[in-house]
Amino acid sequence: MKSITIITSAVMLGSVCCAFFLMSFKAKSGIKKNVVTFYKVPLVCSAAPEIGCGSKAKPVLKQLEKNTSVAEAWLNHTGTVIAVVWKANSNMAASEKNTMAIFKEQNLDVQMVNGKEYDAMLSDFSNKKNWLRHTEVDKLSMIEAGEIGSRLVARVNAKTPLSNETSSSLKTDFETLFKKRFITMNTADVNKDPNLIETFRQQTENDLLAIGKKYLDSVQMNALQAAITLGLQPAEGETGYAKDGCCSKSDDTKQKCEPGKNEKKGCCSKTKTN
């Protein structure tokens, strides 16, 4: 009788421990497998290749969260993956179809993540440390604006050395310009029609030159014009160009970081591997 009591107690204790373990695991992971879907996306900043592009990602994330089946939409810090958290009891087939329609509308070529890569991504996603929702992606735009400002000033300095005061003033004004533009601009239309980027480029060039005129003489202005002509993204010889500036690191793609015939230096284009 005593043995039966001991065995019964052990079984009950084991059950309690097992239940506690499962509850702890659920609390730690914070999310179940079938509740979230990951999509590889081309939302890396060309001007800051180590982070995602906040201004391009924001309208996509906002549109996804308008889907009645979506609870949350997140972009990872590097701009390579969007996580979609589904509401309970969602019709997954219909929900994923609607989501893919949104990606298509935004002119985004995406790929669903599966297998071991999914498991690793789910583990990373559980603490949300490196993920942002549409209300937070402006943080990425702030970083991008700072990198662009520093890059342009460095290019001018390389051709015609500026005083510390002039360099500082230029950098501050350039940063302010891009911060305001990235946060307030509506990139939804740009996502759908890349040709609108040319309009943005021309407006940006005019604004940068107007800032330059406040601080620079004619020789320095020529240097600024040359700096702008190189583009906002890293050019050859600058940090982030070529290998360090590849726009995606997914297993099924490789980056052609050297510019093609009709590409600007510093651009990255994705080509499928065989």
C-alpha cells in the first residue's frame, strides 16, 4: 500500500512538473508556431545597408495590420523579414492570400520562410528585441538620415577640406532634411511605382544644394554637387559598398553587388541561384 502511495505521489509530482514546464515554455516563447508567418522581403536600405528602410516598410506594415485576420505585423531590424502574427481562429488560407495580395500591391517580391530557418526565426522573434512595428520604424529612418548626412559631408571633405564648424553645420542640416522627409513622405505610392523615386531624387538634390549654399563657396559647391551625383547609397570605396552592402542574405539568393550596365555604383540587385 505504501509503495502504491509513493508511486502515485511521484506520478502526480511528475505531472505537476511537466505542466509547469509547458507553462514556462509557453510564457518564455510568447507565441505558438501556427500563430506567426515569416516572409523574406527586400526592404533593406540602399543608403544604410545594415538596416531596414523605415519609410518603405511603414506603409506595408500599416496595410498588413488593416487586414482583419492580422493582429500584428513586424519588420526585423535588417529589413529582410516581415513577421505576420495572426488573430485567433483565422482562416489561414484566406488570410495568407490577402497578405500576398498586399505584398503584390506594394510591388514586393516575398518568400515564405519554412523549416529549420523558420524555427530559428521564431526563437529570435519571441523576445521582439530586433523587431519593429509600423509605429517604431522611424527609428530606422533616423539612423539612415544620419548615415547619409555623414557620407555626403565626408565626400565633400575628401575633395576640399572643410572647417569643423562647416562640416558640423552641413551634417546637421542634411540629417534634419532626411529625417523630416523619411518620416513625413508617403512611400506607399513609391512602393507601387518605383519611377516616382526620380521625383524624390530631384527634389532631394535641389534641397541639398540649397543647404550647401548657406555654408560653401563655389569650389566647395562643386564638390557637393559631385557628392550628390554619386547617390545617397555607399559608393565604391565607402563603408557598406559591394560585399558589405549586399541587400539580402537569404539562402536561395545571391547578391550581384557590382553594378550592371544600367546601374549606379553602390547598387545591389538580387539574382536567383540555380
